[in-house]
Amino acid sequence: MQASDLRNQAKAIRAKRMIASEDEATQLEGQADLAEIEAFSELGQKNIAAAKAELAFIDKCIAAIQSLRKYKHLPDPEAHEACQQEEWKLELIQRAENNMMLTGTIPPGEFETMRMHPEFESAIIPVIQQIKKLALSPGGADQLLLGCAKKEFDLPLLLENIK
């Protein structure tokens, strides 16, 4: 920002010198340069104000969801990694549910991916076993379908009242 301001000051000084010139074309170019500086300055100030307002809104959104963060006790980079691991675990569980409900099995490639997850034994296998058990029980397939329709978290709805 400071560098841009200094360049504009220098450009304005040169433009004023041009306006003082005897040559009419040089004078017009100087006037045009000053007009551009003023126009871009006004536009730049509007853009800066809009960016500040957007940042303030983002900060409000972050504050609104901060208490809902599962890994809020961790620094942001570690929380991000923990979220990624959890996100992939849940993604793999959802794939297992979808495949088992639709085909009754998990394709080998999907199963191989699941086996690479750090929580394969502790979290993914137990869910697969529950799905198998539930699918084989009377009315279990219907319960699985209803379970897939649940929606627990709606971020747009949460942020709706922040403005």
C-alpha cells in the first residue's frame, strides 16, 4: 500500500509539471494522469473498504462457529489435520454404507482405501459390521435408509442470522 501511494505521489508531481508545460498536448496528458490518479484512488478506497467489511464478516462467522469446533483445543494446523482424518473416515464410512446398501458388498479398491486409514480397525470396521448386521435383520434395510437421510449440521442456516 505504501509503495503504491509513493508511486502515485511521484506520478502526480510529474503530471503537475506536465500541466505547467508550454505544449498543449503535454498539458492534456498531465491532466489525464491526474484524473486517472484521482479515479483509481477513489476506486482503491472503495475496494479497501469493501475488503475490510468482508474481513469483518468473515471474523464474525469464525466467532459464531468457534464454539462448535470439535478440535478447538488444538492449534489451527493440527486441528486441520485432525479434521482431514475425521473427514476421510466419515467419507469412507459413507462409501461403505452406500456400497453395502446398493450392492451388498464393498468393491476391492474402496476396501483397500479404507484399510489405509489410521482408524480402519477402530472406527471403520465396526461400522461395516453394524451395517452388515442391520442389513440382515428384519426391517434393517429400511432403518439404514432412514439413517442416511439424517442431517445434523447446517452451516448456511447457522450463519444466516450473522449479517
